[in-house]
Amino acid sequence: MGLMLCPADDEVTSPDISWSHYGFNLFRKWLAQTEGFTLPEMVGFGGNRPWSSVTTTLAPLLDHPDHEGDLVPAQCAAMLPRLEAIIGERRPHTADDPILQRRIDDTHQLIDVMKYCVDKDVTLDFC
């Protein structure tokens, strides 16, 4: 059982990205760490720290149920510059770290899906 993020356009050829639930959790933990906080300390992830105490454009993705719901195109558009910046910051360090390379590859795929959603003006579904 896993999780897929895909455009809500019913096109079989549109891009998507999928993880196991565990893999998605690891991806979000990595993004949170990149943004300067730890996900397990946050409300909804076992901690007491409110999301209002965190300043990141990635909050809609990080603080989202991983089994249902969606992100609107405007949310995707707002997150794209930060995701692209993260890739740029991390790229030189990926050669010797296969886990980091996996996170970068996942981020690239997520960017592709979000760009599609923005371009087609469709929501990004969590299913």
C-alpha cells in the first residue's frame, strides 16, 4: 500500500509520483530538516509545536494528511520556487550520497507534477 500524488485531470499520461507511506514520511522529514525544523516535533506528527511557528512555503505539503485531500494550483505554484532552490542547494553533494540523490530525484518528480497542475489549473490529489 502506498501513496500517489497526481493531477486531478483523469489523464492517464499526466505525471505522478508515488511513495510508500514510510517513504513519503522520510521525504517530508528531509524537507522539514532542510527548512530548519524537525517534523516529529510538529502538531500532527507527535509533537506539540504549532505549524504557525514555522515559516516555510512548503507547509501545505508538510502539514497534509498523506492519504486524502489535495493541494490547489496556487499552493503548488507557491511551493515550486522553494523546491527548485532546494535542488540547487543540494545538487553538488549528491554524488557520494545515494539517499540524498533519492531525495533530489523525488523532488524533481514532485516539481514536474506540481508544474503540470499549475499549467493545467488542476488540483494535486493525494491518493
